[in-house]
Amino acid sequence: MGAELPAVERRIAHLDMDAFYASVELLRYPQLAGQPVVIGGRRRAGGEGHVREFARLASYQGRGVVTTATYAAREFGVHSGMGLMQAARACPDAILLPADFDEYRRYSRLFKAAIAAIAPRVEDRGIDEVYIDFDAVAGGAEQGGRPLALRIQRSIRECTGLTCSIGVAPNKLLAKLASEFDKPNGVTIIHAGDLAARIWPLPCRKINGVGPKASARLEQLGVRTIGELARCEPRWLIEQFGRHHGHWLHEVSWGRDTRDISTHSEPVSMSCETTFERDLHAVRDRPELSAVFTSLCERLAADLARHGYAGRTIGVKLRYDNFRSVTRAQTLEFHTADAAVIRRTAGQCLKRAPLDRRLRLLGVRVGSLVSAAEAQARARSLPDATSLDLF
């Protein structure tokens, strides 16, 4: 099996924080350790950092979703993205805590700083996970990368009090799979020769990029494991899934991934959305919807300004009471981070969307992002730039 991967093995790690949001909350409330705890819903504006009384999930009424849950809650089938009402039926005695994203972002910066002090080449993949180039660290490939992984784990624990799980493999694809093997607080080392024994028995849905639809389609075709996928003829996969996706499925089933560590990436879009506590109607609930819509645009403009971006493709997302979603977008001739421009353009998009059903979710998105400096430079070249509210 080793011949399917490069002869000289790279050592790339995927680090995933263990139940990150829930673990941060347990630092704040250590008395909840070992109990089923669900994170979801909103923290009250201006509310205190600590919750005075713990609410039980059984008493929850609303439309919120589970952000994350402790491992004790997951044993009852509670998982991210599940409706809180559904989670209450699965685990009514679980403690419900509101999400505190400011605190999660603070701990995210702390654990990433601890990694950067040891490993110079890190790819940020979100608030709670990163890829790390172990080959860029002296001795990083020793014992397959285990000593370095343990060193990083210890440093994160000392700096934050949190645990993480690390998978080290010849590429990013296998490293991400490996980081799930020994959670929580685990280190898993994968070599090229481990493909058949450790990767092929896994279900296809474990591959990052094989979503629910592709997984269901593969099962319909009798392909359930990665090993069964690897035994499929490439031509047959292309017939079933198209040239690009069929070829990709064949490659990943054999553990092939040529992507390098990317230490710098720019976001292509930013968005802001909210799920309503009750379904709202575009006509009968117009004042409430209008206020929420304006608030979303203002929050999005503030996010763009804080991160130093401007965009020119503005869109809206609506999810109806039947769970069907639609999007509408419009591309401007200039880049903007101005709340009024975003609100006006998003409103035009909203008028092109069906508004005959009640709404359960509303979102606003700004895409085609460039830096604020680049947006201003481009604006100066426009003939009527003086009449535009860009920032």
C-alpha cells in the first residue's frame, strides 16, 4: 500500500481541539465536569460572564440549535447542528449554557500562539483546528511525529487548560482522518503502509469533502467503506459522479493528497445570519423583520471594518418554515463596507426572493472581498467616486 503515497513521507499534522466551546465553558464552570452539557442559544446582551443558575435542557422552548456538546452529552446522541428541542428529548437533564464567542475566540488565539511558538508553519482552519507542517520543525519527523505532537499538546494544556487531539500523516487528508481516531486528548500516527488497515475500513462519509448527498449516493451504489471505494474503477466513478468529482473520489480513497500547508489565506466572503425564535411573515411582521435585517447589515459592516475588508457581491439567504432555502445576490461596480450600501443592495436582493411563506432564518453576505486599502485605491479610479459611500 505504501507505493500509493510518496516514497519520502511528509509529516503533516491536523490538530483539533476537543469539544472546544464546551471545554472552554468547563474551565469557567469546573463543577460541571463529567456532566452532559449543551452549548447553544444566545448570551444576553450586556449579560454577566458567568451564569448564576444552570438551566436544564428539558425546560428549553425556542428555535435554537446545538453549537456543541460535551462528550457526556454526545453519548445520548446530541450533536452540533441539532435543534435544541430535539436535543432536549434526547437528553432532558443536560445543562444548557449560552454560547460566548468572544471567550472562544480568546482561547483560540491562545492555543494558536502556543503552537506558533513551537512550529513555524501553521495553516489556520477555523476557531478550533489547524494543520501543522512537522517537517518544518527540527526533529519533527522522529517516531512519525509523536514526540512533537505530545510536546504541542503539553504546551496547549499549560497555556489554556484545554486538551486537543492530533493526527500526523503523510498528507492533510489522512492527518484529518487520524485526528478523530483517539479523541479526546489523543495522538494518532499514520504511515503510508497503514492505509489498508486503518483507513479503508472507515465509512466513506469520514472523508472530508464527502457530504451527506455523496455518501447516500455511494451507499445506493453499494459502496460503504473507503476500501470499497478504492476498489471501484476510476472510469465507473467518473460515470457516476462526473469527471472532476469521480477522479477526486478515486484519489482520496487511495490516500492521495498533494495540498501543501497554506500559511496565509484571505476570506472570500463574510456573512451574518440569525434564526428566529418564531417564524416571521414578510408582510405581517414587517417592522420586526426590517429591524433584524438592518441589524444584520450593520453587524456585517462592522465585521468587515474590523477585519479590514470590503466587498462588491452582496446577497441574502432565506430559510422558510418548510426548511427550503433560497439565496439572491447582486454585484456592484465598486467595493464597499458601508452599512447603508449593504442594507440598500441586500434589500434589492430580498425583493427578488419569494416572500409568500413565513421565514425561520435570514442572513446577509458580502463576497468578492479585497482589503480595505485595495478597495479605496480602486475607488479613486472610478469616474464618479466622489458620489459613492464606500466606507
